[in-house]
Amino acid sequence: MLNPLHLRTLIEVVSTGSFARAARRTGYTASAVSQQIAALERAVGASLFEREAHGIRPTGMAFTIADRARDAIAVLDSLERDIHDVVQGRSGRLRLGTFPTAGERLVPHAVAELTRLHPTADILLDEAEPDDLVPLVQKGDLDLALVFAYDLVPRVWPEELTVFPLVEETLALLVPAGHPALREDGVDLAALADERWVASRPGTAGSTSLSRVCAAHRFAPKVAFRSNDYDVVQGLVAAGAGVAIVPGLAYQAREGVVGVPLAHIPSHRRVSALYRTANHNPLLAAALDAFVLAGRGLQGRFVRADESIRSVPDPAAEQPEQHVEFG
């Protein structure tokens, strides 16, 4: 295999017509230049210069190799710059996974910040529920995934993944505007025991959380409608078809619906970023920074940025394993 260093030296020797002048340009001694050219001649199996008493004369082979080498060296230089940019996090590829409500509220702001700081980075998005995203992170198909866990539906994440908290959502009780259970201090959930409820599909964490919230008030919800689309859920509430409980990121004020924060029971959903502890993608730290900023930008009545975050860790630095259980 040809040595790029020797090819660079050949280009200078052909250009200057002298080992000594090429040495001054490259910073080597004339002897070192001569040795590099001799090594290149052994590699190609042919003489590249006619040695004369008062100088050297490039052969046709030398001119041909030098011309081709210029293109090859330009490609190598470009590759070196690209690798440097990737290592420094200025470019490269980041594969993100998100669940729908975070995809609508958190991801756009975070991605906008990432592309502002790293305009040449290639950012790929995949949307699914946490149970589908976690295996993709474990296999390395995703660099980072946004996931959630309800207080009343604890989860344990795989040990090889780092869990980075982002936001805490207060669950919102949704009732039609003008509902008789509305009071100045909120709504007594027990007063809704006989209402029709709108819930997510059976077996989902949201549906399980609803059952446990209602159980804490000594009743089982009478679920009349089910949908995993929170726009549909709020539309049904606005139409007077029932009441519902949704996470803070899913609630957006709309006509005909009143949202009331739940109180007096563990009633939160916590959103975190998961990534493999062994993943050293230079863009990971920038992504975490961007999601922290996005979370703070959403802070309000139903969404609170995690106040424990003081600084974003560099995933490329050595970190102890974290094993977090919500609840």
C-alpha cells in the first residue's frame, strides 16, 4: 500500500525539481526526503527520478503518480476534516426516538436548537412507544430515545442504559366546560365516579394509571371510549361525551374543555432521555442540552422542567452505570 506521506513528498519534489527545495517546503531534511522517495520507488517497483551529478530529473512515471496523487491527497484531506468535525460534534449522524406527545411538544424545539448549533449534522427521527424504542437503543439502532413513566405505573429501565430526566408532567383532568363538578378549588375526582370516561387503549401505561388514580378515590372508571390520540380524547371531552385524564404534554387549551391539575395523589408522568452508557457519539451531549432547553421552554401549569438538572453530562466521559426506577 502506498504511503500518503511519501506521495505528498513526491508531489513537492516533482513540483520543485529538487530534494533540497522539497525539504525546505515540507520541513524535512534533504536526506529524509531522499529516503522517502527511495521507499516509494520500492513500493511501486520503478525508479521515479534520474539521479544526475547536479540534480534530479523526474521520470514519466513520477509525473503520472504525482498527478494522480494530488487527487488522492485532496480526498484524504477532506476525509480528515470530516472525521475531525464528527469527533468535535460539528457534523455526524444522530438517531433519535420519541413517543408522540414528546414528538409534538419537545422534539421540534430541541431539533431546531441542534440544527442551529450543528447545521451539517444528519438528524434522524423515529416515533414509537417506549416499549418499542428501548430495544432499538439497546441494539444501537437509536442513539437516544425519549421515554415516559407514570408515578403509579413504575418502570425499571435496562441497566446498560443511562436515564437522564427531562420534565415532569402533572396529569390533567379534562371535563367539558361548564361541568357541574367544577369548583373554584378544582374538581373532586370522586364526584366523577358515575361519569363516562375516555381512556387510552387497554394495557397502556396511561390506562393503568387512570385505573389506579380512580382506585385511590374508591371507584373504578366507567370507560366508554378509548383512543391513543390525545386530540381525539380532547375532542370527545369537548363534545360532552365524557371526561378524561391526560399527561401535561398532551393537554393544550381548546374551546369546550377545562383542564384541572390532579392533586393530593402521586399524579405525574416523567419524561426522560435514554441512551447507551457506552455510546460515545459526540452529538449526544449537544442533544441532551437541546432537550433540557426545550423542557424549560415548556415549563408551566402542567409541565415542569426537572430542577435537579444543573449541567448536562458528556456521555463520552466515563460515567457510573445508572439504574433508575420511577415511583
